[in-house]
Amino acid sequence: MTKIIITILISVMLLITAAAYSEPSQDRKRALDILWSAYTKLQQGDPTAIDGIEQALRIDPNFAYANIVRAEFAMASEDWENARIYYQKGLEHLHEPDQPLSPVPSIRITAEEVEADSRVFLGYTYIKLAQMANVQGQNQLEIEYLDSAKANLLKAVNLNPGPETKKMAEQLLMMFH
């Protein structure tokens, strides 16, 4: 009986280990290549970058980093509702084992770094949505958005984002004191 339990435990551990180190699918790898090219265009201010981002999402709608980059694009366009939707979807899938964050192994990006930065920008997005709700006289929605903003900013600070993003989070959190 003990031998069977040990065998089952070893099997489960092997499955967990295999899942934790699973390789992205071919579709996700193709989406990453397209996304990286689009992201480069986005950084250069090329408005056609959205086409590549959208193509990557059509190939793989659950590709975390593609959703996060799409959220960044929405933020740049002040499309706060879509920014919220894409950040949330990206964060939902970010810690899955087959989510690549860099096109090349020499550039090391961790899910925790991406999550910290994304949560700061999601917090900012919620603040903008709260401002819009305030203008529309939707007081309850404004409160919900502000609560979500604060929760995401606090999570981000605890995850230790990059120095500039951390400073932004801390400045935004000051409005809640």
C-alpha cells in the first residue's frame, strides 16, 4: 500500500514539474514573434503596431503578454475600458506555465515583473475609469473602481515593480490616504 502511494505521489510530482516547464505551443510561438515585431513598432510610435498585436491575439487569445501589450495600446489611446479588459485577461493567464515573456532566452523577464508593472497600469486605468464614473454621476461605480485601483496598486508594490513603476504606484497610492 505504501509503495502504491509513493508511486502515485511521484507520478503527480512529475506531472506538476512537466506542466511547470511546458513549452509554448507553435501558435503561441508564432504569436510571440508577431507580437515582438508589433511591440517594436509600438515603441517607435508606429500606429500600425495595433495590427500585429491584434493578429497575435487572433492566433492566441489567451496569450498573456499579447493581452498586456494590447492593454498598453488601449491606454495610449485613452481607451480605459479596453485597457482594463486586456490587463485583466493578461493577468489572468500570466502565471500559466506556457506563457513566454521574451522572444529570446538572453532577455530574462519574469512573470512577477510583468505582473507588478501591469498592476500599476491597471490601477491607473481604474483611477481613470473612476474619474469617468464621477463625471457621469455613477457614485457606486466610482467607489468600486477606486477600490480596484487601490487593491491593484498595493499588490504591485508588494511584488516589487521596477523603480519608475514603483514610484508611480506609490504616488497614486498617496491619493488614498
